[in-house]
Amino acid sequence: MNNNPYKVIPGEIYDIVQESPLIRTLRIRPERPIPFKTGQFIELSLPDIGEGPFTPSSSHFISDVMDVTIMKTGFLTDHIHQTKKGDRIGIRGPFGSNYPLDKFAGKDLLILGGGCGLAPLRSLFLTLIHEIEKYKSITFLAGAKSPKDCLFKESVEEWRRYSKVKFLRTVDEVPSDEKWSETVGVATVLLKEVKIDPKTSPAVVCGPPIMMKYGTMDLLKLGFREENIYLSMEKKMYCGFGQCRHCVIGEHYACKDGPVFPYSQIKNEEDIWE
Ligand SMILES: Cc1cc2nc3c(=O)[nH]c(=O)nc-3n(C[C@H](O)[C@H](O)[C@H](O)COP(=O)(O)OP(=O)(O)OC[C@H]3O[C@@H](n4cnc5c(N)ncnc54)[C@H](O)[C@@H]3O)c2cc1C
């Protein structure tokens, strides 16, 4: 990363994809490449508005441009959603831990995500398929509230063409004016489709806290090992590198020890699902 963690690298938004009513992907060209490892996060800033942590949703094999997928939830993200092609945006980082790809090599990998939690998981998935020969298989289970809330719709068919990839989607409900021919139910219902050996397979989970909690509990019931379940923890954080202490999880800092933690490392800490 940068030697100076406070240094903001300016970038230009060169494209915007409206993924769902509340979520859009900004495609950013920074003034200089920003190498990162999949799972790490950056701090994104708008002048005179503020700054917040977000995870790149693009492959870590690409560093001259970066996708960031952002849900509108409040003041900062509302302003980010008002940006247009050609606008400037600042990037600090990258910060924090990444997904341990070396531990995934040669394995059947399970990815479970919901809502905007699919942002870092898209980065992971695109990074994995860049070197698909290294992995035995990838089962990617994705949840959304309704069909119109599904992310990365334009990529689904392409992702399903990989023989080693099983990509399944579910939605919580199907409003009468929307069409859907895939599963209906919360993200964890897709776990019954998992055919890989839980004892030896790594699993990666990211999504709303309630999904992370029940997803992890269900994975444990299926026989996945605590140390093989990787969680992306989205605690409230500001500085990004362990100075402001907003993101402590017990004795860990979500920003510098995480955001990616094996469940075994944080399972005894209080309030990890809040
Ligand atoms: C490591 C990490 C990666 C993240 N990656 C993404 C991502 O890829 N896409 C995405 O849409 N969101 C991501 N988030 C969440 C994102 O940072 C917040 O939604 C955003 O900062 C909210 O700012 P706001 O002013 O719009 O909302 P606010 O009105 O301030 O708050 C809305 C919600 O966002 C939470 N929030 C506010 N400030 C922060 C903060 N500094 N850190 C974390 N949460 C905050 C609040 O607790 C509240 O639940 C990530 C958070 C973390 C910690």
C-alpha cells in the first residue's frame, strides 16, 4: 500500500452501472494504479462531503481501474449516488487483511453472500476465475431481497459458463410485477444444494449481519470447520489503520486485523454480529 496511509489518490469515475434501485457500481480510474489484494478495503472520499470504507468489487489482477459497488444508506453514500461520469473521487488505501487464496488452492470453495455483501465476493470470484485452474470448484450462493435487487445481473450467464462454477441465486420474495424462475427463500436455503465435503472445504461469507450469523451457524451444522469459515466484518470504521479504535472486535481491530477473519479467531468476542 501507500507509504502514507493518509494520502488520497484522486480518481475519475469513468462509468456507472446501476445494479439495483439502491446499489450502483462506480468504475474508477485512479491517477496511478492502486494494487490491492482481494478482500482488502479502501477509503473512498468526496471533497467537502466525507469519507467511508468500501471494498473493491473488481479483480485484484487489475489495478489501473477499480470497481466499487455501493449501497445508498445515508449521507455519504447518498452523495456518492449523485456522482456522474467524469466526476472526481478520492481513494486511500488499500487497508486490512485479504482472502487467503493460498489456502483455497486445490479446494472446493463455497462463497455465500447477500445484499451489498456481494461486492467483496465479486472481487474474490473474479480473482479466482482469473486462475480457475488453481481451484477444484467454486460454489457461489447469492441472495437478494427481490429479483430487482439482484446484483451483477449482466454477468450471471457468463459466470455460469465455467464448468467448475456453480452459481445459484435466491430472493426473499417475488413481488407480483416481477419475474423469477430461480429459488425463493433467504440466502441460507441454498446451502441444501451444497455437494462439497464440508470437512475440507473453505467457505467465505459476507452480507448483512443476520445473514452472516445464520449462514455461519448453518455452515457449522453442515460440518464446515471454524477455521475454514472466513467472514468479512463490516464494523464502523474511520481511519482504516488502527488509530481511531472505532472498529474494535474484542482485542482485534476490524480495519487492520480484518476485515477478513476466520470465524475461529473472533467467535468468542462479544457482539460480532452487530
Ligand atoms: C471494511 C468495510 C467495507 C465496506 N464495503 C462496502 C461496500 O463495498 N459497499 C457498500 O455499500 N458499503 C460498504 N461498507 C459500508 C459503508 O462503509 C457504509 O455503508 C457507509 O460508510 C455509510 O455511510 P453513510 O454516510 O452513507 O451512511 P450513515 O447514515 O452514516 O450510516 C448508514 C449505515 O452505515 C454505517 N456506517 C456509517 N459510517 C460507517 C463507517 N465509517 N464504517 C462502516 N459503516 C459505517 C452505519 O452504522 C449505518 O448502519 C463497508 C464497510 C466496511 C467497514
